[in-house]
Amino acid sequence: MKNTLVLFFLLSTFLIYQYASAQSGPRYVKGLSVSLLAEPKNGSTVVNKLERGAAVTQETEQGFWAKIVTPQGTGWVPKLTLSASPPAAQESLMDKKVDISSNARKRASNFTSAGSARGLNESKADFDKANLKADFAALKKMESFYVSPQKALRLLGAM
């Protein structure tokens, strides 16, 4: 029974894959720059480079490769670099005059909080300039304290 289910799953996946790849219409390049190859194999001669979003016509398939026709020529690309729909336009907040300060995080990061709790500075030079001396004996004593979970809960008034 288990083998039958696995076989059914594999066959279904294969058929869906074949159906999806056999759909007609233009295809679009998904990658930022995809090499158009002379043969359907890695290391083949590069015929041209295709930019993201370029419309192409798929002629045939061979394994994981698709033979396509473009204004720049005919060649092979991996099927995974093609899409039935054009890629969405990418936008950057850097290109726009958008004030993101109102939505910026207001609380300090864990690193900053831990650093302030420990009295750490960003650089050793700041530490030395302030003539601060590390009290390692006090630090060792503080780290040696153990508070049991019961005592902690009692302190919080939960018990």
C-alpha cells in the first residue's frame, strides 16, 4: 500500500510537471542574467546573455533544459530560469523619498540591551579613555549566585 502511494505521488508530480511545462505562450527570464547556451549542458558555449524579464519563445524541452528563441538567437537555458508570467518589478525604498522613521523599531536590540546591562562600550579605546577598571572579582561573585526557579517565582509573587 505504501509503495502504491509513493508511486502514485511520483507519477502525479511528473504529470503535473509535464503539463505545466507544455503550456504554450511566451516565457520570461526569471534570473538576473541567464546564459543562452549552444547545447543543453553545463559548460556549453555561451551564445548570449538574457536579462531578467526578457520575453522568449520556448521551442522544445530536453530533460531540465528548454530550447528557446529570442531576438538575440536560439539556444538552451535551464527550465527553472523561465516563468509563464513576467517577473514583478523590484522597487527600492532608496529610490523614493519615503520617511520610514515612523515605522522604525523603537526598542533597543537584544545586543544593545545586554551591552548596556553589562556596561560594555563599543570599543576598547572608549573604555580606556574613561579610565574605567574592570572589577573581575565582583563579576565572578555575581556570576556565582544561583537563584532556584522556586525562589524566582516567590520573588515575582507567583507562589
